[in-house]
Amino acid sequence: MNKSDKIIHDMIDENSLGGYEKIDKYNYETLEKLSFHYYEILKLIGEDADREGLLDTPMRVAKAMQFLTHGYDLEPKEILLSARFKEDYRQMVIVKDIEIYSLCEHHMIPFIGKAHVAYIPNGYITGLSKIARVVDAYARRLQVQERLTTQIKECIQEALNPLGVAVVIEAKHLCMAMRGVQKQNSVTTTSDFTGAFTRKETREEFIHLIGSELS
């Protein structure tokens, strides 16, 4: 295995976690480069990068950044195709309240929210968890909310060729809350639709259902 292909595996398996096992995979060469640059950043902002509390910070941040942007290593369309099944079902399929954690590409500050995704099958369905994985695959990249919304829609449309796709994302942007205009309670909503969802009645049904609390 070449150094550039080497993967570091960090494994946590503690009894206090009830047997939970967490495995993170990192590219060793990328980690080293990121860690070096974060060390330099600490010095540039006026910190003592060699003090006890910061000794391991560059590597921790390097690992965090690789995890927060691991969507670049995923192929969202293949995620859907890996669980595509023939099914004669032509009603709305909705997966709502999918958590989103992404980084705004303008300031690399998080934006956090929820995605609501629906499609109307046209001979094929996909595993419900795959919809959430597609959302995560695109969210775990440097993003803007508008593009994220469209990417999710286009991926589902291309992979499943459904009768229509609807995506709505609601998110809070910390770049607005922590800097600049500093508005803590603002929420940004974006939407994109194809096919049957461009019809008013279908779109309104979708909007009604994602706002409903089903018992």
C-alpha cells in the first residue's frame, strides 16, 4: 500500500458506550498536511500553538475536517442504485426531517437544519435509508444551501427516473448568527421540484404532509 493510500483507523470500543463501536477512516497523508497548516493557523491568529491545551488540536481539527467533508469520497447516485428495486407503486414516498450538518463554502462555518425529500416512483423504489445517505453525501461537502437542494433533487431524478421529485431544506446558517449581520433566529428555506411536483395540487399535498405530525 502506498503512503498516499494509507488509511488510519481510529476505533473506540468502550464498555461505557454499551458496546458501541465507532470507526473513522482517514487518509494519512492528507491528515499530516492538514495538521501542519492548522498548526500554522494557530500561530497566525496569535496563539501559542505549542502550549499544552493546543498540542493535539491541529490533528484533531484535521480529523474533524476530513469527517465533515467526507462527502467528496461518496458517489450519491451509486448509493441509490445499490438498493433500487422494481415495485409497482406510484404514490408519494416522503422522508422528512433528515438532519443536515454542512459547511458553508463562503466562510466554512456550519449551517444546520433538516431536509424533506419526496419522490413518486415510476417502476422503481429505493431503500429509505439511501435517501438520507444521499442527503448526507452532498451535505458533507463545502456547500451553499441552494446547490445542495438541487443536487439532491437531480440525483434522485437521474438514479430512479421517478414521476417527480421534491426537496425542501430548512436551515440556520451560523455565518449569519456568529458574524456579519448576527441574526440568531433566521431560517433559510429552499425548494426544488420536478415532474408531478410542479403541479400545484401535488406540491401542496407534499407541503401539507411534511408539516403534519402523524400519530
